Amino acid sequence: MLPAFARPADVVGRARTGCGKTLAFVIPCVERLLAERAAGGAALARKAGRLPSTIAMTPTRELAQQVFVVFESLAPAANLSLVCVYGGAPYESQEGALRRGVDVVVGTPGRIKDLMNRGTMKLTEIRYRVLDEVDRMMAMGFIDDANIQTLLFSATMPSWIKSLCQRFLKPNYVLVDLVGDDRSTQAAATTVKHLVLPSHWQQRTSLIRDLITSYGLGGRSIVFTDTKRDADQIAMELSSSIGAQPLHGDLTQKLREQALAGFKAGTFSVLVATDVAARGLDITGVELVINNKGRFKFERIGAPQPAEMATVAAGRAVQMLQDVEPSAIAFFKEAASNMLADAVSPEDALARALAHITGLKAVKARSLLTAQDDCSTLLATSAEPISFAGAVWTYLKKHLGLGETICDKIRRITMTADGTGAVFDVPAEHVADVVEAAAAHADDGHGWTLSTPSKLPELKKDPNSSSSGYGGAYSNGGSSGGYGGYGGARKSAMRG
């Protein structure tokens, strides 16, 4: 990518998030400024009140600070002066730096426009301009200047961005694309696995908590929300059991900086953010991202089950116990002895302690299909191919002899992709009745088997369904409304 900037042509760069786009434009800009200074460029003379020659604009304050830090790391060696301008911070320090003279300005469009309107920022000497995360920069406002080189960077390249390039860039602009056209609407890293979990909105917070327990691997997790209100509410509800903080535009700049710093430092493990606020941020060690909209091709999964969560959580709890200093153990030996005296067995006492540590003090059945509590998902498999849900009803009613009391409560019959069966939800209080009926008629020669799956099989896709791409669900008597809402989970395969 760097050789493309050696030419005076405008450049459009696309690369996956985390691939080093920032350095890709910072290094050429600094090299150009040094070359001009070496050639005796008057515009680069370090005189008081000099106007900036390079400007980098980003859609958010946090991203502006991130880009500024990269420029700042090279500034001492290059003897450059910089300023980062964004809303939420006092004007005085930013305007003071501009009056003293700077070489590079990094900032957000809103504050840059304000400073221009106040007359304290003049861009008449700008020769290099960078738009980072350009697909989020809705208002460009370019001026015609043949001596300006424009660099546009983004992880995505929608069609309207291409139109802007044709409209505002020089005709001979260079496109550097490190993503390709396979998935032109998004550019997620190839190490990320995408999963989808349909759920009801009322179970959102409890499911997010369980997804973090099951898939977070003890590392950092980010939850994306559509609104600032959702970010505040989910962060507040999660904070009672998991360390979580919100990040959105209504927070003061100081609170936003504290939230990002705390998340990066590991002070808390869950960041609940609006998509715009977290756009383009480079945060390492993120194991799980939960999103409420399916913008990717997902693999459908079932809701985390109690046994699965207990296994994962117990492993972390055991590690926590091993980290306890020997000096602290003595203070708890008397209480431990009392527990052992009252317990049925030492294993029972320790299991109770682990259950409390992990927060799994009560266990409810949960549907793999809809994530509804107090429901279990069963799998009916036929020896012969089936093409519609009616065959499942025949098995349940005719072969198993289930009465209307149970059948009326069976929901979400969903065909498997291989056409040999279906999964469906049964209220927890009736699961034993259905399983016992299946066992009693197992040798009747009807060719059906019933089981309790630990995970969902691949399900038949419905072309008329929502973005998750799955459907074909029926309740007794017709099509059911199903469940939408929060549930897109993206499991990161990245490791530190």
C-alpha cells in the first residue's frame, strides 16, 4: 500500500479492521512533510502561527485520539507539531496550539467546522488530507485544489463511497484494496466466526450474560447496541454480575476516555457501545462481540445451556481458587470445616461454593430454538424423508398418543436441513411426558426416534425469513410468529 502514496495521485485504501490502515497513511504523510522540508519548502518552516499542511479527519473522538497517538509517536523524530481537535474538550487549548502553529491537525468534522467558523483554523495551506473510516463521513465539503492529495481509508467500500470517489477525487486516483469483492458489504477478519441466536427481546440481558460466560473465554467482550439508551440499560443490568461500562455520544469526553482506558486495561471486561461510538477503534484481546443486527452470514446456534455454562464457568472458578494466596486461606478454614460438617459430602460442599462463585445458583430449562426459559427443545427424526411439519404432528399425536393438553403447548416445529426430522419446543413441565411416551412406543415400527439435542442441527432455510436466514417454524394449527430481537453473536478467534 505504501508505494501508492509516493505518487501525487489520490488514494483510496480498503483493508480489514486491525490491519494497520492508520500507519499506512501516517507514514507517507510524515515522509512527504520531511521531504518538503529537506527541499526547503517555505510552508514547512517552523515559524509561529504557521498553518497546518496535513489534516486527518475521523468520525469519532475516540478514533481521532487513536490516530493522533500514531502521528504523535513519529512527531519527535520528524520535529512536527500536532493538535487533536474534537468536541467535548475545551476550545482554549486547541485554539492555543493552532495560534502557535502546527503541521498536522487530527480531528472530527464537527469541531473542525466550529474552529473554522471561529476563524482560528485555516486550511488554505493544506496539501494532504486523510479521511479515516470514510464510509461514516457523511458530509465531505471538499474544495477544488489541484495541489491537494486526498487519502480515503475504510474497512468497507459500499457503492455510494465509489460514487463520492468519482465525484471528488482526481480521475487518476489509486485504489488499494486488501479485501477483495467476495464480501463487498463488509470486511470482517477471516479469524472471526459468526453465530446467530434468535431470541425474545425480554431475555436480552440474561442471554448476553450467558453468551459472555460461554463464549467470552475470560477475555474482553463488546456488546453493540442501536441506541444510547440501550447501551446504558444493558451496561447497568450487566454490571450487577459482570463488570460492564457504556460508551456512546451522550457521555462526556472524560467518561468516554475513562471507559476506553478501563476496558483496555482490563478494569472491566464488557464494553456496551453504540456502533458509531466504537467505529474503527483498535482494541486487542477482544474474544467476543455481540451485535443486535445480522449484517453477516451467520451460523445458527442454540442458546447456551446450563450444563455448558456450568462447565465453562467452573473451569474459570477453579482457576480463580488456584490464584488465592496461601496467607488468605487460614482466615476461611474454620468456616470451611463447618461447611464440611453440615454437608452431605465434601464434593457437595465444594460444588455449592463453585455454583455460587459462578452465579449459577438456580438452573432453568432453556430452549435451544428461541432461548425461552422453562422450555426444552426436542429432536424428532424419521427413518424416511419428510417435507412438511404435518408429519411431525402425526408422529406426536397418532404414534405417541399425546393429548391436546400437551400438543397445544408444543411450539416452533422447525425442519432440519437434511429433511429427516424437526426440532420443536416443549414446556419444561411436559418434557418428561413426551420423552416417556416416545420410549414406550419406540418399538412400534413407526420409524421415528426422539432425542434431546445438546446443540441445534442444521436447520432448513426459509427464503422469506429475516436476516438470520432461518425459518420454517410452526406451532399447532399453523405458522407461528417466532422470535426476533437481540441475538447476533460474533465469536472472535483472535488470541493475544
